[in-house]
Amino acid sequence: MENRLHWVRDVTFREDSSQVRTGAAPRALASFRNLAISTMRLADRANIAHARRDLLNRTDTFAVYNI
């Protein structure tokens, strides 16, 4: 059973298709993904996929976090 964090990591960040499997890299990347998801949710962004697309345009980065 997966909660919404794991679903977002699997679907939006495609974590299951990651080929990073050795050393501490998988745990570090999972931590970075969790950090990204948490900061987007703290910025009241319910749709993480939409927030990621907004971040592709570097000029809108502050808008994603309501700055």
C-alpha cells in the first residue's frame, strides 16, 4: 500500500524507472525528491506535476514558491 508521497515519487518523478542502484545515491536522490515535494506543498502547490512544469521556466521559480 502506498501513500500519496510514494505515488508522487513514482508517477511524477518516475522513481521506479531510475537506474541509480548502488551506494548511497538512491537514498540521497529519494531525500532530494522528498525535499522538493515538501517545499512545493509548503508553498500551497497541490499539483506537484504542475509545479514541476512551472519550474522548467527559470523565470517563474519564485512564482512557484509565492515569492
